[in-house]
Amino acid sequence: MASEVDAVTKLYDYLLWLVPKLEKFPRQQKFLIGDRLETLLLDILDLLVEAAYTRNKAALLQRANIKLEQLRYLIRLAKDLKLLSLNSYEFSARAIDGIGTSVGGWLRYARHEKL
């Protein structure tokens, strides 16, 4: 399904873009917020890959959606602490929205498929 591949690809591409930025965080914030962001993104990737290979996709995709919301707040915090520039924050917000749209479409499809 297109949303499945789209969600994983978008998240992967966002990870490739964000990880080098996290490496540039000040030492204290790199280990606090940077590690948390990276772990959260990898957790979401794990959930999406697992959803691609299991029958019970809806539960996994709902968990991924919750983690995407947590990600939104952490990215906002990074911006407010001036760890990310406004341009990087705007790019992140658009990327996370795009991932969320793909996951949401996949979730709707998975719920409909069960009926």
C-alpha cells in the first residue's frame, strides 16, 4: 500500500535530515533532548516497520501517532530553547505533518480493511 511505504520513507528521510542537527546540540542538551528525539524517531520507525509486517496494524499505527505528537512537542521545545533555528523548526513541522498524514491514511485504510 502506498501510505505504508510513504510513511516509512518520509520518516526515514526526516531522520537522515535531523540526526546531523542533533549532533550539533550543546553537550548537555545533546544528551537530554537530542537523545530523546532520536530515540522517539527510532521508536516510530520501529512501529511503522512492524505495522508493515503484521495483521494488527491499527494498534501499532495508533501508538505511532501518539509518538508523533510527542515528537511535535519535543521539536517545539528544541526551537524554543534555540537548539533549532526557525527554518529548521518550520521544516520539521512540515515533515512531521507529512508523516502524520501518511500514518493517518494508513490507519484509516487498516481500520477499513478490518471491517
